[in-house]
Amino acid sequence: MKIQRALLSVSDKTGLVEFACALAAQSVELLSTGGSAKTLRDAGLQVIDVADYTGFPEMLDGRVKTLHPKVHGGILGRRDLADHVATMQQHGIPNIDLVCVNLYPFVATVSKPHTLDDAIENIDIGGPAMVRSSAKNYRFVAVVTDPADYPALITEMQANGGALTDATRFGLAKKAFTHTAEYDGAISNYLTALNDNNEREAFGAQLNLQFTRAQVCRYGENPHQAGAFYVEANAPAGTIATARQIQGKELSYNNIADTDAALECVKLFDAAPACVIVKHANPCGVAYGSSLLDAYNRAYQTDHESAFGGIIAF
């Protein structure tokens, strides 16, 4: 599907100008809003403000910019349904083929000193609406939420006469729904951790977490079970989630679970060389020593039979 019209409205403007220049080089018409439009115009690009495109001004301090039938109709309309095409023509709604949106920085805002009003004002409404509309209609619309994807999309369009493949659009849609799920989860976590006096509680009423599959294991805890290893975004250093395997065959489910247990256990000891041996998530030897070798020998002698096939952490 060839990209002919794109709507660009981003909070993170990293790489925006370069991406827009590549779109313009493919004769793509550019629509934009607010600060994004100014950034593109300052770079010498021809841009149509969404307010001019819809004939309806931005209002309510920018809370309403893109919530308009000419925007969402152009995104959601199915080009393979005659009645959709006829309705769009009747109301003068052109197709929008690519939507590039990233959202207000809610997490960044609430991670530093702020007021509840600050948090509320950084809850994006129009952005998620466009992202979800575009992702729903991925067969006809490409939705871009991550600046890291710009170079690959530019390369694909240049190689395919300005078009993006069905597989690319589907992949972008999956990423977009993941993005909005994470965004809404962060908002829920923040708000449900506030009591009736708007004071933050140690344990919120809701907890939304998101994990990415790092590995499909050969099997689960037992050979007749399936298993996989998922990690959270921005996992802290010094954990199994961020570890790199140096050699050997792919780790099993039990290898991962035991390594995590051994690593977290040995991290508790910092006064002297220490060794932990774990089998089936249970420490079967834990010892201090004058050296790592001495600590290992002591830990191994604790239960040398159970140590067979176990995980050793120093």
C-alpha cells in the first residue's frame, strides 16, 4: 500500500524531521499539529495544520486537536468497502495512510516532583485515539509510535515506491496496541495508588505490569510442560533478565529459575567471598570463605549430592 498522506503529531520529536523529509521525498502530503507542525515548518517542509485540514480550530488549551471525523474517518475508513468509500466521498474525507504519534510523557512527568494537576494534564487523549484507530485499520493504515522504527520504514518505502507491506503494517499495529496498553497501565497504576486525600499509598489498588518474551524454553518445569521466559521493560542490571549467556546450549526453564534464585541469594552477601549452590530453586549449599574457592568447597560439602546439576553463583 503506497503512502500518500501522513499525519505527524508527536511528543518525542527525535528523528521527526528526517522521517518527514523522507516522506516528503516520496511526495507524501504532511498533516500535523502544534509543536510538531512548527518543527517541520521550521525545517522548510510544507505542512498542513490539522486545524486547517478539518476547518475546526484547536481548542480547550490543546485538549481537542485531532478528535474530528475528518481525521478519524480518514484513518478508520475501509478502502475495500464501497459504502465506506461512498460515505467518505460524500463528506469530503480523504484517506490518511500513515499516522505517526507518540504520547504525552506521563511516566516522565510523574517520575519527578509534580502535582496531580501536572499528571492529569499529561494524560494524552487524542494521541491514543489516533493510535488505536490506525492500529485497528492496519490493513490500510501504518501507525508509527517509536522513533527507532523510522529508518527501517524509510528504507522500505524507498525500496517499494513509497509503499509499506501488509506484514510491516501488522507489526506496527501490534507494537501500537502494546504501547497504548503500557501507557494506560501506567496511568492506572498512578491513580489507583492515590488515596482519597490524593496521597500516595505504598501499595496501590491495582498493579499493571508488562513483560516481553525473551525466550521460548525447550520445556517447562517438567518435560511434558511448555515454558517461556518473559522480562519486564528496563529490567535492572545485575539480574537474570539482563544477563548474557556466554556459552553452552540454550537455558531451560529450570536453569533460568535456578539461576535467578542463586543470583538473588548470593547478592545478599557482601562481607566476604560467598558461594550459593541452588537446585530446583532451593539452596543446597551456602557458604562464606576466605576465597571464592574456599566458599565453593564449603558450599559443596553442605550437600554434595543435591549439588549435582545445580546452579552455582559467586
